[in-house]
Amino acid sequence: MIRLLQKIDFVLVIRLIMGGMFLVIAWQFKDWVPAIFGVLMIVIGIYAAKTKTGCGYGGGSCSIRN
């Protein structure tokens, strides 16, 4: 359990909170669209944290390059 808590970083926490908020909205309104979006955000957040790719990792990996 301690190893799992050590792997959680700030970007992952933000993505998990946002995904969780979509799941709560989906539960309250009984709607599938925010539920699917919330689950996708959580899955993509965990994958990005595991591979350290995407916005928030790698120092400017989501910036526009000329």
C-alpha cells in the first residue's frame, strides 16, 4: 500500500479528481456520457502516470512547437 501511495503524483491526483467528479455527475443524473468520459479520464490518467507521457510529464510535452 505504501508503494502505491508513493507512485501517486500531482498530475495523477488532478486527473483522478476530475474523473471522479464526472462519475459523481453521471451517478446523480443517471447519464452514460459523463460516466464514460470519467472512466476514460481515470484510465488515461493511470496509463499516463505509469508511462510518464502526456501533459504534465516530460517538461513541455503538451506545448505547441513551431
